[in-house]
Amino acid sequence: MIRDICKDLLFLRRKSELATPDDLPIAADLLETLMAHADGCVGMAANMIGVSKRIIAFDDEGTYRVLFNPEIVKKSGSYEAEEGCLSLSGTRKTKRWKNIKVKYQDEQFRERFKTWTGLSAQIIQHEIDHCEGIII
């Protein structure tokens, strides 16, 4: 189900709770909502659809991915980026990392580790910020 985009700053500033297997329907809604906004959006966190859970969905170089409870465990190569967000108006400058290693759970809630670089790494960092209640 395509959900409305949350723009409530008080809600978006809350740290999200850990996701569980019961949250799989939320992930499906998140992915469907992201795909509906594909013309202007490359990633979303669950709080952007009004659900305070640690779930992100993003376009990983043409493949949509969903990560549960993502956490950056290693990072290198800082740079300054400028980003926009469906939940906020305009763009903002922020510090990002070129390379990140992420610990997360897949759809079966198995623990995984993966290293991302470039735009995918930047998108993941933006969405993890959402999970942490950080608004750039």
C-alpha cells in the first residue's frame, strides 16, 4: 500500500525502534511507497511513512533493497554532500562517507554484513540518519 509521506518534524526526530518479523508488512508498504516516488526519490526510512521502526528501502544501482535494523560498523573517506528529502523542503549540506560497512538483517531476519560505496552508501547513510531521528 502506498502511504502518505510524513512531514511531522517532531515525529521524524524520534529514534526508531528495532524492527521484528511482525514488521514485514511495513517494509512492503515502504518499498511500494518508494517505488511510487521513484521519479524523485532513491531511498526511504519507515518513519517517512509514519512508522517508527528501523527499516530502510533504497535503490541500489537499479535494484531495490530493504534492510532491517541497519547499523554502520565501518566508514571511510568523508566528503560533503548536498541532499534533499521527501519529508523536508529544499536541500541541505551534510557530511557523508564514501565507503561504509553495514550490519543489518534481511527479510528472514538473518544477520548480514555488506560494504557499499558511492551513491548507494550515501543513500543508506541518509536513511540510517532517519532511523536515528537525525534530520539534516
